[in-house]
Amino acid sequence: MRNKKVYLDYAATTQISQEVLEEMLSFFKKDFGNPSSIHSFGQKAQEAVDTARERVSRFLNCSSTEIVFTGSATEANNLAIFGIIKNYLKKEIKPHIITTNIEHHAVFEPCEELEKQGAEITYLNVNKDGLIEVSDIEKAIKENTFLISVMYANNEIGTIQPIAEIGALLKKINSPKIKNSLSKIYFHTDAVQAANYLDCDVKKIGVDLLTLSGHKIYGPKGIGVLYVKQGIPIESLVYGGGQEQGLRSGTENVPAIVGMGKAIEEIGKNKPEIKKIRDLRDKLVKGILQKIPKARLNGSKEKRIPNNANISIPGVEGESLVIALDQEGIAVSTGSACSSKDLKPSHVLLAIGLSPKEAHGSLRITLGKYTTEEEIEKALKAMPKVVEKLRKISPFK
């Protein structure tokens, strides 16, 4: 155990599972056909894509025709937001989007870009636990509101938003508008961090658009999914051969799509691991708060996914702590992997009331199905010593 590295950054990415890898392998060399080809090689590839699409649709409880494969969850988020706004720009309607101030950059950046182009964006505040109020969404709705995008589970602090309650609200509001698609309010959720742990049945949670990522669920990188409810007026951002029902042109990445389908199927088999992950996370949090003076947990204690712990540790700088722990063989992060090289304080931690200084001294520790009790014990043994050492030499006080 002494030399074994401990990986506690599952929110950034997961290792591909053996079951997923084995199912992908033949599509790199043996079954390498283009799904658009009509010969047997192409038919085999198309069959594999169709099987993966069916697996994802079963997980989301929707039709397979409502599944669009993309190159990433970031692309899927962009397709959801930019793809649906095209219809409003055609009608010269000034569109209004409602989102939150703790979204992933893959939602934030498209919204900020649309704001530059004249769209109206409302960024709802969250409370100190990182949660929004459904009543705040209702108050923010205007005549020109056409899209609400709220992350299901936050990638930094793990808090779970009331997605089903928002869906129920919009169903009620949209009922009189059902005949006019341009007056309907559509609901998108980024469920990338939620997929392993929460119910993603699109009918139960009442969403029109939902985003998934392969590499967060023990599948491959370079593959994402956008669920698009039938009848949603969305247009492509990529033009070409018309693949993915015309919404995502380009030859399909068959090995990655196969891996995505298998990874989605494996989620059901991983459910027994959730209690183990939660118990280990709770042990880790309890140990850190007991052994490291002034450490505190960020975000809701109850309404958070079971693998997430975001801890503020005063008197140290987060990046220095990540580097020092890595030297001890323990991999953690300071926030979103997409912006981990950005030295700005986390917008999520600022949104829940932390000062820039407190945000800079925070760690995101995330567990997964391969995390062991021995690894948690190693982390709890190393962290207090590393923090004590850094506090003595750090100017970050």
C-alpha cells in the first residue's frame, strides 16, 4: 500500500471499466466499418451504434430516436443551448434563458456568448448550501423565457438540484402554451455528474433536454449524449452528412459509442456500490474535520451525490495542497477539471458565500467504485501532516 497511488478525483474522470473496454476493442480493428456504408462492415458498425442507442434510451426511459451521440458533454450542452435558440432568432424574438450561477463552464460560456449577441440571461443565486429555490425560477420566468438550464448535480460541490420539481412547475406553466412551440419553455439539465447516482428517467424528472458524458461513468473519453425530446425545435450546429438524425454530422465514433452504451448499461449493476462509496466518503469527511483544525465541508450535507466531498482548509493554498498530496501519492483536485489550470477562485464556491481566499484554499475530493477503505485511510493519514507542513511555510494566511 505504501507505493500505491490513490486516485480521489473521479469527478474529473473515471478509468474505463474492463467490461466496457472489452466490448469496444473489436471496433478499433476487426469491426472497423463506417456505419453509413451499406456493405457488411458498415452494417455491423451500424448495428453496434443502434444497440448502444437502445441501451442509453432504456436508461433514460425514452425512445432511441431521442438519443443524439456527440463528441463530449460540452458539445451536447452547446447543441442544447445554441441549437434551440436558432428558432427564436429567426422570429426576431429576444430570447430569455434562466440558469444558475454555479453551472459548469459548458453551460456558462454558451450563455455568456448569447448574452453578447443580445439574449437576456438570468443567473439565479444559490443559497449557502449550493441549492436553488424552485420559487425563484418561477419568479424569474418572463414572456420571452424559452429555456431553463439547471445542472442536476454540481461538479464541484456535488449538490443535487430539485430537477423533478422544476419539471413539474414547467409542465404546469406550459400546459396553456402547448400549441405554440415558440412560447413553450424548454428544460435542459446537465446530468453528467448525476448519472452514476441519481434517477435520470426523463419522464419522471420532466426534462426536454439532458446531457451525459462517457468518461464520468467508467466509459471512454470523447463521447457524450444529448437527449432531445421528440418535437423539440432544435437545429444542428454541424453540417455535413446528416448523421444523428441530422443533428450531429460526421462519421460516428463507433468504438466510443459502443463504450458509452456499455457504460450506461453497467450503471444498474453498480448500484450496490453506492452505499460503500457514501460510507467511505462520510468516513473521509469525518476524519478530515476531526484531524485538520478549521477545515469545513462546502455545500449541503444531505442533498449531495454520495461520492463528493468539497473541503475548505484555511491557511493553505489549494494548488499547493494538490501538488503536495500528489507527491504523497494521492490525487485530488481544487475544482472543475476543465478549469483546474485557471488560478481564478471557483465561481461555485464564491456563489455559496466563500471569500476568494477561502475558495483558493479548497479541495474537491471525489470517490468512485474502485475506491477502497485502505485508500481512504492513507489519505486521512497523509492529509493532516501535509496541511500542517504547508501552514507553517505558506504565505496564504
